[in-house]
Amino acid sequence: MKTVHIETWGCQMNVHDSEKMAGILLAQGFATASAADHADLVLLNTCSVREKAAAKVFNRLGQLRLLKRERPEMIIGVCGCVAQVEGEAIFRRAPWVDLVMGPRTIARLADLLEEARRDGRSISLAESGDPVEFIPGTAARARGPKAYITVMEGCNKKCAFCIVPYTRGREAYRPAAEIVREAGEVVANGHCEVELLGQNVNAWHSAEDDFASLLHMVDRIPGLRRLRFTTSHPGHLTRRIMEAMRDLPSVCNHLHLPVQSGSDRVLRLMRRGYTRDRYLAKVGFLRRAIPGMALSTDLIVGFPGETEEDFAATLDLVREVQFEHLYAFAYSRRPGTPAAEATITVPEVEKAARLRRLLTLQEEIQGARNSDLVGRIFEVLMDGKSRMDPAVPKGRTRCNRIVHVPALGRAEGILDVRITRAHAHSLSGVPASSAPAA
Ligand code: SAM
């Protein structure tokens, strides 16, 4: 039996794209291999959001060259956004690569593999507006309670820093009936949590339906315990969506809502299409309407032209919102994006210093917020083992906090957990039934 090993970089969209690729290959008779060393087929599913990600891919290709020398029959493929950006250049820079496939053409994987075997090389890249063939029901999903479901591909935004619209193309929406059918199937197969995926997930619409209607449709699936979605754009976060989050029992009280900057001037330069006040108004509504509402965000520091005053506005916004979690990035120039042309840039040392200041502030906020939770009881869906100590089962609350439960033998099921210790990035607790009264 032939084996495949897939390595994935980047966001949840890429993780799920890899599951779709694995599904196609399992249907072709492949088995999965846990390492590249003995695999017949190695696919790198790549991300090009930041410059370093592409450099890492070429580094990894350098390592795989040694394996290919030992086993010339092995097939190496580069998939995802780096494949779309670099295209044919990958064959020139790494001639030992056999297959190049952009993120919009995953449905062609079996044919491309056949072509690579027959002709020695195959490539498939999509134009921005090309139709997307959604591949329902074939993904080989990771074990665990959560199942990802794609609702849309692409992104129609034109954020000045972001390469995604150029790599993933224009938005294409999956019909509601197909999404609901797939959600029903995964729940019937034992996944009790569904996460709807799209680069701009809350922009999803189809015929008369908007994203709030889709949440209502998925929420009705019997057996579904938790519903999440990512990534939301603040501009598309309508009152209807926020009310659906408040009213629907399965929708979790957590939202990832990238703000990118706390300065209106920088938000304008970034072409984000909202102001700090409009963002804060939505956060305020969510926090007032939904008990225990947790928020996470993405922030970029050192965007071209960002001054110390702009950065101070970002720190100020972080203090005001008190995010449960944040992902912060130093701005990385992406050729072809509008911001890449900027002449006033922030020096790398200054970007690094701002990143450190932002992360230090967030650690303080998270530490304090998590400490406040000691003694409280949360519903925890167990989903795996601690990364630091594989003997310790871990799960997540509905508000997406990681909770370690060392007293449990296995990471299974949903249970109430009393929080006994707080850390900066996680919590620890004991099953509430066994905890002494607080
Ligand atoms: N579609 C989402 C949005 O625009 O809010 C997420 C897009 S991206 C895949 C994930 C995050 O990477 C962004 O929210 C942003 O913070 C960060 N990012 C994107 N381009 C970047 C760049 N050129 N430099 C640094 N960070 C970047």
C-alpha cells in the first residue's frame, strides 16, 4: 500500500484543506504516514501570509531533497498559498519537486498525481475568479470532537497588507443545503462541535440567506453541542449575526475578531473599512448581550507609517477590550500588496520592540483575567492531551479557554470542571463533582 505524509503550515483553512487532500488520497488507496522518511508521497500544504513562512517551505524542500536522492520514485508536492504565489518558479528553485497545486484546485489532486507520475511533473494554479469545486463529505478529519466545514473560499477584501486575496482568489460561497448536509453527517459520525470556516466567514451569503441564517440552520442539527466559526471580519459582523450568537444554544460565547490596529489612521492605511469606535461598539454589544463572552484578535505592529502614537493607540485598545487571547505579528512585506509599495517603513528592531511590548501587556491581562476564574465551574469538552505533558488530558470551555484536567484518565466527553489554577495561557481544574465546595 502506498503512503502519504502531509505537512501543514498556517491557519485552520489550511488544516482543513489538508484533511480534504488526505480524504482524496485515502479514496485512492493511500494510507497515511506519520513522517516523510518512508512515505511514497509528501505534500507540503503551505501558507504565504508572512515572508518567513515561504522561506521555511524552501528550507523544508532542501531537507526533502536528501530523501528524494535516496528514493527517486518518491513524489514531492507543494500545495497551498506558496504554490499559488511561486508557481513554476518552485520547479526552477527546487527541481526535485514533482507537483505544484494552488489552494483553489484541491479537487484536482488525484489527476495531478497521475500526471506527475506519467509526465514527471504537474501543476495546477487557479485564476482569481475561477470557480471553486467544493468537495463535500470526503475530508479525512482529525480524530477528536471538532469537525471543520468550509462554507466559502477566497476573500474580496483588499487589506493593504494581505496576500490572501491574491492567493485564494475571489469569494465563492457554498450552498447552504450542502453545508447543512455535511454538518449533519459529521455530527452523526460523532463530532459534537462544528467550526465553520472561511477567510471572511461572516460575509457568507447565498440566495436570500445571510450568515446569521446559516447559523440558525446549522444550530438545528440534532446532537450538535457546539458551533464556532472563523475568521470574522468586523465590517461584516452584523446585528443579526450577533443576535444569532446570543440566541442560539449551540453557538459558543467566543469570537475571533481581528482588529489589526487600534489607530484609526493605521486602520485607514490598512484599508480595513471600519474605525476603532465601530469595532468597540460591536465588542460592547457582544459583551453586554452574551454572558461570559470571550474575544480574541489579530494585531499587526509596525505597519508602514505606524508611529509611536499609533502604536500607543493599539496598546490602549488592548487594555480597553481585555481580549482573552491575541495573535500579534510584526508587519511582513508581501510583494504585490498595496502596502509593499510604502516608502515610510518601521525598522525591524522597532517592530520587534513593539511586538514585545504588546505581548508583555497581553500576558499581564491574560494572567489577571485567568486568575479571576479560579473557583468557577466551566463546561469543558475534552479534546486531547496537554502539549507540555502528554499524560494530562485537556479540553476547551465554550469560551475557548484551554483547561487541563490531570485527574481524568482519558480526554473524552463533556464535563463540568472547577478551575483550581490559572496560568497565562491555560487553566487547570478538577471534575466539579469531585471538587471540594469553594
Ligand atoms: N481574513 C482575516 C482578516 O483579514 O482579518 C485573517 C487573514 S490572515 C490569514 C491571518 C492574520 O495574519 C491576519 O489577521 C493578520 O493579522 C496577519 N497578517 C496578514 N498579512 C500580514 C502581513 N503582511 N504581515 C504581518 N501579519 C499579517
